[in-house]
Amino acid sequence: MSIQPIRLFGDPVLLSPAAPVVDFDKELRKLVKDLTETMQNAPGAGLAAPQIGVQLRVFVWDVDDELGHLVNPSLDLSDELQEGLEGCLSFPELTYETPRALRVVAKGFNMHGDPITIEGSELLARALQHETDHLDGILFIDRLSQVNRKAAMKEIRESEWFGVAAESGLTPRIKISPHQTFGAGF
């Protein structure tokens, strides 16, 4: 196991959809362990493979003392919404009110290829949605209202960490979510 560097906003890997996992092998189990160790070291509530530069549909979470991972997830979202502060390890120290479904049923596989279903509400539902978005190349700022997105972009441009990404020639862009946003910000 090893702690990996977390990619920051401005890195193109964060905007590209990840490929489905087809081999449930030793490399996948190592990836899950690396993701878990990196997330816990950060510390964070979740981490998706693209955030460490791996374009595979895998993420881990650590919410309310529940540590888990999901491979090739699909989500069924409740119609009931929640608003709450959300941040991201790829956006250090940035948090904004972000609309999400209150409850989620996530289906996928564990690292051994066994099918699993995770039901979550509130913070776990938020984490499952946030990490699945990463696998689709969607960032949490894509889900913000227009006013909050504008404020977030200003805060990002003024941050110390963004200068590092900008100097490396990476050009960030905001894209509109192809998923249901429940009318927030659009």
C-alpha cells in the first residue's frame, strides 16, 4: 500500500469519464488499498480513482465509521433532496452548499467481483453521489448554483494551490452535469 498524490482541479484527468473495471485482480485490490490509505491520510470522506490519476470506475469512502469501496457503481437516487456543505480533496479548503439526493441505493461490485448493494442517506448518500460523479468526469462545483459556482471559481483562482496547477499549463473548465440536478443552478 502507498499514499498517492491527489490530483487538483485543473488536471484534465478529473474531467474525463473513467473506464469500467473488467479485471478483478491483484492490481485492483492494490488500487483499492492505495485509495483507502490516501483518503485516510488526507483525511477525507471519499476518494475516486481518477483523483489519483487512475481512469477506472472505483472509489472508496469512510463515513460514520463505515469504510467501504465500490467498483463500477450505478446509483438510484431518491426524489427527496438535501442541501449541505460539500468539499473535495481535489479542491483543498473549498466547501459550498451543494444539492444532492437525500437517499441513494448504489449497486456495483467489491474488489473481488462480488455484487454488492449499498443503501445510504444524508452524508453517506452525499459521498456516494460525489464519488460516482468523479467517475463520470463531474466535479462538485458543476452542481453548484450559478452564484455559488462564480464565487467558488473566484476562490479557486485566488487559492495558493490553484497557482500550482495553472503554472503547469493545465486549463480548468466547468462543464454542465449531464445528470439530473433537480433544477439547482440551471
